[in-house]
Amino acid sequence: MAASLICSKTESRVSSVLNRDVKQFGKKYMFDSNEETCWNSDQGGCQWVFLEFPQLVRVSEVKVQFQGGFSGKTCRLEGCAKEGEFKTFSYFYPEDNNSLQSFPIQEAPLAQKMKIVFENSTDLFGRIIVYSLDILGERA
């Protein structure tokens, strides 16, 4: 059964933070289960979130909640084992709204590193705002 793969040992990085203000808009706020906090990227194309899990995982679902007007339009999930080149697993296309959205991932290979790439945004300046992000699947 699929469960959240994000734990205290999961490392994360993001492409940017609005005005480098990590205290107010840092990456940790995507995972804190507080609907009042968020990760807010700076402007620019192709924002991303990188995750490294403590062991190999198989992703079955991505759950994400954007702020309407700052959603990803075309998103891709990439991954690789501990070493190796990233390969695209799946594309998904969120709606531009505030609801928690779920995207099933079909037949993803085992991976230890994941990257969600927001190829473009509904915001004219390319900013992305994420209130909640979860990766579901199974540990190998």
C-alpha cells in the first residue's frame, strides 16, 4: 500500500526562494502540514524541487497544492538511483487553483533521487507557490 515517502531523513532543495527569504518562504514549508505557510520561488523559468530519499523508492503518486495564479502548467517528474543520470518518469498538468491535486504515476522505476520540474507557470514571471507537497509510493 502506498504511503508518504517523505520523512525526516529526506533531503530537499529548491531552485530558488522569493527574495532569498527562507525564513518566510523556504522549502521546509511544503512539508510542515500548515496551510498558512508555503514555498514561494523567485521569478524565472523552470523552477524545481529536488528530493533525495534515504533508500530506493517507487513513486506511485504526487500530491501538490499550489496557490492559484502561481501553479505549474507543465510539470515533469524525473528520477535516478543514487548515482546516474536523471530520466523523466512522467508528465503531469495541474489545474490553476488552490485545491490539493493528485497525480498517479504509472510504472515508475526504482529511484533514490527525484526532481519535480515546473517547466512553466501560470504566473507571468514564472513564480511557483506550493503550500503542500507529498510523494506517495513504496520503499524498496
